[in-house]
Amino acid sequence: MASVISELEEIATTVNEAEPVDEKEVDEKEVGENIFSDTRPVKTRLWEIRNSYKYLMIVYISAIGIGIDSLLFSLLLGMESFRKAYGYYDEATSGWVIRAKYQSGWNGGSFGCQVLGAFFAGWYNDKFGRKSSLAISCIITIIGNTVAITAPVGHPINLVMAKCVIGIGIGILVSTCPVYLSELMSPTLRGIGSMGINFSICFGQWIGSLIYFGCSKNYTGIDDSTGYKIAFGIQYLLVGGYLLLFWFMPESPSYLIHRGKLEEAKAAIKKLYHNKNNTEYDIDSHYEILIKEVEEEKMNAESEKEVSYAELFKATNLKRVVLSIFALTGQLWVGVSFVLTYISYFFELAGVSSSIEKTVGMFTLCVGGNLVSYFVIERVDRRVLYIGGVALCTIMNLLIACVSYGSSQAAAYTTVVFVFLWAFIYEATVGPLTYALITELPQGRMRAKSVAITSNVNSLCSFGLGYLIPYLFNPDEVNMGARIMFVWTGTGVVLFVVMLFFLPETRGRTANEIEQLFVNKVGALKFKRAKFDEDDKLIMSSVGKEVSQA
């Protein structure tokens, strides 16, 4: 390890001592030739990395399974044949109902097992790399879906067991995908790479709603199990696709550099960005930036020790982890665990006609919101998007809860409009931006474990909500219905206040710049105005500090 550190320091010194570039030459070259210039149009930078898209797409395809899994079981609650197979006939509602304890079991149990998967992923990603971690998650997911498909009628506990197994695989997937995607992307486009995970999840939910729609229309018999078994089986295509293609994937260059495999890292960058039709990407600059990031991190840490979870809770790292946790669990604070998970069942209980079609329509709108986010993620400040999205979603939550007191058909359709607006706003702001934030806020060397911890806390919160929501919402229990949105109104207000004062601006910042801002204890509201000199060192006066505290 000492020899690797020496080599990193030597490379970093060489980079820092390089002769200054003549300003006139820079002007003549046009800033566009500097691939890491913040002033260049995003579309120009995206065009230069076009060769990497095929590798990113493979990861995105595997992540679609997260979206399907998060929604499918709850969508199937709207399928009468599924409720009859694993539920009982409720005289009070004159319909088939699956007991709340089993709904809680497969939702809460799944999230609980995601914690196990995330802890495993945090250790495995740092020890053996990102791409094989995804392969393991896919294998576990396939096993879980096989158990679900073969679960005998009348034994819902088998579905709970299946969902727990799938939960382990999803936990690994959720913890690995954002890290892997951010590290496969060009350093100044990590936000776009990471937020793609949310698009995959959303796209998976849309596919899940289409599967549900098709199966509900084509397999209408109350004793026909074909529909929901097809729905379970679709996961084979997605995770199986990654297992077939992951052999061709490059490993994360950042991971390889942290492990001292410098030549392999440079080869991985070349594989990602170069081919015979695309040679304009500056591989050397990319490599030097990663080397510099690692060298800076080593200087601020116990470099000869393996990264441990305990290190995440020391000094400024703790603040960064807490901010990441607020960013990710913020999805829950604004109501995603109810709106997107129970929407089909909610529409049905609210008496909305053509509830299946409206469910598909809502998830189509979600995909549209995600596409909008791609156009604004590198053009609008992270703080504006995230905090603004939280505010608007919270307002929608309040309106949905208030309208739920009405019993007319007009009130039901007004609720649908507000739910649609919530979905679009969420998927254009809070949803995708979360995954950019949780990969930009941590130190690079601790990114995998930070995302694992963040995912674990999110899973634990989801675990609690997974058990609680069915009891609050179900017609045979507390029967709050849409009035449950008052809960998300309150939590949304709290999240808005916290992020307004503590969420820093990370758009356009390299990992090295973010590291210096945190180490020097720069306030969140001052991140945007921070300036750096020609050696990429923080100018303390730009953030109201005269002496570095590093």
C-alpha cells in the first residue's frame, strides 16, 4: 500500500508542477477542447462520452428490476385472482382481502432484508469491485422470484419468504448501482450518471403497471393464476440480461485506482470512452483527475488502513453521511412509499373508474417527469431542484388529504389530478436528484460504504412504513385512506426546513473541490460562491474565511 501511495503522490506532484498553459493558447483552442471545463455545453460533453452509453445501459437495465419489485406486489393487490389466491373473503367489503399482516410481511420484510443486502454490498464493493456485486444481486433476485412463482395457493407466507429473498438482492442492487454509474461517468457528469438509476426505477414501475394492465385484461378469471405468475416472471428477463452481459463490463476506474491497479484503471477508462469512431475524449485528463482525487483523499485520511464503516462517523464525514441520509430518505418524507406503492389499490378503494388505466397513465407521467429532469439536472442548482420539489410535493400531499373528505365522483377525480401532479413533480426533481446527491456528497474512497449506510437507513425507514401503512390504510383496519397524506404533509415540512439550511450546492463541483469545502467547514449556503485557484486549491476569502482549517 505504501508504494501505491508514493506513486500516487508522485503523479499528483507531476500534475501540480506542470507548466502553466498559455492563456492565449487556451482562447485559440476554445474552451470546448478542455473536456472538464464547466463552461462547455452539457450536450457537447455528453457527445464525447457516447462510447460509454452501452455500458451504462447494461447497468440501467439491471436497475429496472428495482422499480418492478418496488411496485409489483402492491399492484397485484388490485388483481382479484391474486387476492383470492392468498387472501380471504371479507363480508364487510364484499370482496377478497389479503390480511394486513401479510402485506406488512412482504413490504416490511423486504425492506428489512434490503438492509442485509446493503451491508454486504458496502463491504463487497470495496473488496472485490462493483460489476460482480451486481451479478450476485441478480442471481439472488432470480432465486426469490422462482420461490414467488412456485408459491402454493393459500400460503401467503411463501410469498413473504420470496419477497425477503428478493429484498437481499435488491439491497445489493440499490447500494451498488448509484456508485457504479457515477464512477463509470466522466467526473463532471457524475450527477447525470447517478440520476439515471431513478429513471430505471421509474421505467421499471411503468413496465410493472403495463404488465399489471395486460394481465388484468387478459386473465380475468378469479381462479386464473397465470396473470400474476407472468408478472413475477418478467424479472427473469431483466436481471438475466445483466448476467449475460456483465462479462463485457469494465470495472469502476475509481475503484481500481483506490486498489492501486493504476494500469487497469487507465485501460478501463479507455474501454469506456474510446473506439475507432470516438477518439476526441481526453483519457489522460480523466485519469489525472481521478489520481488527484485519490491523492487528496489519502492525505486527509488514515491512508494505509482499509476503509471502515467507523470512519464514516468521524469529523466531516459524519455530516456528509447525515446529509446523504436526509437526501435519500427525503423520498419517503414526501410520501413516495404510499403514492407510488399503493396507487392502484388506492384508486380502486377511492371509487375511481378505470383505475388500472389511470395507474398506467400516472407511471407514464412519471417517465415523462424523469425525462424532464435530464434537461435541468446540469442547468439548475441542486438546491433549487431538490428543495423546490420537496415544497411542491408537500403542497400536493396537503391538497390530496383535504380533497379526500369529499365523497363525490368529482372529489375522486380531483384527487387523481393532484396525484398525477405529485408524480410528475417528484420524478422531475426529488426522485432523480437524490441519486446524484448521495454519490456527490461522500468522499470518493468511502462512496461505496456511504451509499450502503444511506441505503440501509432508507431501508429501515421503509421497513417501518411497510408494516405501518397497510394497517393505517386498509379498509379492514384503521381505514385512513387518502387522509394518510396529512402525515406526509408534516414530514415534508420538516424535510424542507432541514434541507433549506443544510443542503450544500454540488453542481459543477469535482470531488476534490467538494472535499476541500467540507474539510474547511464551509457553510452549506456558501458552497456556490466558493472559488478555486489555478492549482485547484480553495480561495478561503471567497467563502468568508481567511485561514484554512484543513
